[in-house]
Amino acid sequence: MKQFHFIWLLCMAFTPGAYAQHSHDSLARHQTNNYLKVTAKKSALAGKKLMQGNTKTLDAYILKLQHLHKKVALVDRQIADQLFPGLMAKATALRNQLQSAAQAPAAYFGYLDTLQGSIKYIGQQAAADQNIYLRSKKAVESLQNSLSVTEQTSNLIADGKREIMAVLAPLQSFSAELGGLEKEVYYYKQQIADYKALLTDPKKREEKLLAILRNRPEFQNFMAQNSLFASLFNLPANYNAARSLEDLQTRTQVENVLQRRIGSEAAGRQIASQQMDAARSRFDNFKSKYASNGNVDEVPSFKPNPLKTKRFLNRLEPGGNIQFQRANYYFPTVVDIDAQVGYKFHKSGVVGVGLAYKLGLGQGWAHIAFSHQGFGIRSFLDWKLRGSIYINGGLEGNKPAGFHRIRELKNWNGYQMSAMIGLCHKVKAGAKKTATTTLLYDFLAARQLPGSQPFKIRFGYTFK
């Protein structure tokens, strides 16, 4: 038995590739399973939100058309009956078949193309559990359908808006209604853009596997042959391969070839010019089919509110800070550790609340001792003044009393109030992290027992 065990160890020592390959395969399957789970969950959630947004927007659009129909009919019955019944019929038809609407060509969405390609590649390589793969594939197909329906809804409402504005703008008596319709269309498109931005924000597990896949030549070749981008432009299989420029034609060579084929006569050049015009027309048609809706004529005539389409959770800004207070005759050195959450109610303003824990550090380096020194409740308001400078203020209630058990905090008596105002400097410290330095003045510092320093400085971070 010992001899067999020794021989097995020798085999494993001299064949590390087999063991490493087995470990790599199992790790790859674990990664792909996690990737498919993340993408399936994300795709299902995004598709659900898109369909809910389409339903809500179409309902509001139909009600708006009915309201405008009645109002315009009071001024000109003929214009109202010619314009609105057709628009309402189209909107109602799409609203009634949202779940079963046929897919239509939509704007190219790079993330969805990569998502579909990676899932198809994983399926062909059998690198994940079959049930997980099928669920992810179904969720992505459903997302694709939701994006197609969203594109149809957006185009229908945008076309309706243009028709209505073209007819009613000369009347000059429906400016308020036209302004409201323009805002609804704009914010609906902004909401779609926000959903897509959330969808394209990769999770760590998703980003890790995509990085592994992109480094594989076989995956690059697979995407070059099977992605929507490759099919649109008919890219060759070796599109991403590094190639020498020695075989490429120079401009002079191209001009010589053209001259040999079409000649130098005016008729030949005219035919070539017509062919170029036809190609340009086809390209313009392609752009209208696949380009985004951010055209120049879609620039709003009002000042948009960037927070209008943000959900409540997306407006929250969690964070924290610390503040040190020197020791005195009554209390040791104290550090206030604050956890807070703010709500962005305006593009320049944040309001929020926080809880602070007071940790005692002792009476100097020679007498370091940790102790509970109380807690505090805070409220704050940040308002942007200029650049990275904000005005900061708020009310705070602090209970600077030591305690040994949590139940001792049930006594709400003994709070000392602070009224703070000052300046805050914010600097980006990462993609979703901002460093803050705040200098505050406490107007009620002299009323506290024992008295505290009126000026306070806090260092912290917010995460968003």
C-alpha cells in the first residue's frame, strides 16, 4: 500500500499539467456558473423595469392625448379629429400587446451584444451547468425583447410628439400642454438611458470572467464571427489579428485601379459618383436604423432636472467621518465615529442624518485606555457653493456620558445640543468614493457643560 502511494505521488509530481488542468476546469465551471447567475438576475430585473416603464409611460401618453383631444376640439374640432384619434389608436394597440409585441430592429447595444455572445460561447463550450445556462439564455432573450419593445414605445411617442407640435405650435395657445408633453418624452428617454447604464455596470464576478474570456483567442474569433457588430459590418474572422501593412494598398494604387476601371471620361466618373451617392444613402438609412436617439432636434427647450428619473435608492449617499476632541479635566481624548446617509434632493444639495459613537482613548500616549463615552444623533445639509466647496450645517444632539451596557442608553435625558455651520471640501477618491474635509463652528459650544471647542474638523468619505 505504501509503495502504491509512493508511485501515485511520483506520477502527480511529474504530471502537474493534468492536475492543474483539472483544477482550472473546475474553477472555470464555477466562474461561468456564477457569471450566468449574475447576468440572468440582472437581465430579468432590467427587463421587468423596462416593461413596467413602458406600461406606465404609454398609459400616461394615452391620457395626455385624450386631454389634448378635448382641449383642441374646443378651438378647432376638425384639427382635433384629424390628429388625435390615429395617435391614440396606435398607442392603445401597442399598449394592449406589450407582452407579445414582435421584435423590431433596435439601436445597437454593445453590452447586450457582448452578453449574448459570451453566453452562446459558454453554451457551445459546455463550460457551465445546463440548467443555469438555459435560465441565463432565456433571461437575456427576454431582455432583448424588452429593449425592442422599449425602442418601439420610444419611437411611437417621439413621432407622436413631432406630429402634435407640428400641428399645434402655429396655434400658439397650447404652449403649456406642448411643454408638458416635451418633458414627458424627454424624461422617459432619460429613464431608459438610466436603466441601460445600470445594466452595463458590471459586477465583480461578471467583470472577472469577461476579462478572462476576452484574453482567449478562441473567444475573440467566436465574437468576430457571431456578434451582431461583426454581422453588421461583415468583419473577417481574423479582424483582431495583428497584421503587417505591407499588403495594404496605398492611395495612389487605389486611384490607379479606379482610373483603369472607370477611365478618365466624364461618363465613367458620373457613374462612380452615382454609386457613391447610393452607398451614402444606404449608410444614412443604416444610421437612422441603428443610431441612438440623441439627435440635435431632440435637444429639449427646457432645463432638464438630472434627478427627475432617479429612484429613491439611487439618490442615497452613504458615508461616514471621524472627529477628534482633546482630553480635559472631565473627559479623556474622544474620537467621534459617525455613520451617515444623505438624500440628494437637488443637483447641488444633499440632506441627511447620522449616528455618532464616542470612543474614549485615554489621557495621552502614556495612559491609552479605550472606553465608551456616549453617542450622538446628527442632521446635516450640504449645498454646493462653487467647484468642490460646499456649505455644511446641521443640528446635533450629543450625550457625552460614559456607559457600560447598551440598556443604559435608554435614558434620553442629558443631551447637549449643537448648531453647526461651516465649509466642506470634497475630492474624488475613486469611481464611487469621495473624500471630505469639513470645518464647522458650533454656535452652542459655550452652553455645553463642560464647555467644548467651538471649531471642529471632520475627515470622512461618501460612497456613490
